[in-house]
Amino acid sequence: MKSHRQFLLIAVAILIGLVSPASLVVADGARPTILEARVSKILDGDTFTLSGHSRRIRVWGLDAPEWNHRGGSAATAAMRGLISGKIPATLWSCSSG
């Protein structure tokens, strides 16, 4: 029961982090870059890659356990179930590097 509750909380946190417009932060007048692509690979509960892009994408404001830590498998599975290749991702990036 506890693992089911933990899985559900992780899934909800991931979903909120992905769809929340509040997660778009522009600092120092930087203009955001918009990327539209499909999610190609889930690395762990808060990190993934996009088709046609080599950079790793981290969900801002979400701190899921790494895949090899306690709860990491559930977090990775939750992320995979929510976004793996299923939905286009629109990402705003304000970093220059």
C-alpha cells in the first residue's frame, strides 16, 4: 500500500511539474527558447531526452530519486508511463549553455 501511494505521489508531482506554467522562469531579461519534440528516452524520474536533441532535460522544480536509489525505479516508471514517446513536449529554456 505504501509503495502504491508513493508511486501515485511521484506521478502527480511529475505531471504538475510538466504542465505548470509557473515552471517557466525568465531571469535577467533572457528570452526563452521553445523546443517542440517527442520524448525519446527516460533516464530517471526527472530526466529525459528528446528526439533529435542530445541534451538531457531535467524537469525544473522536481527532485525525484535517481534510478539506483530507493524509490528510483518507481519514479522512473512513473515518468515513463506519463511521457515516454507518447506526447509532444514543449520546453522553455532560458539558459545559454
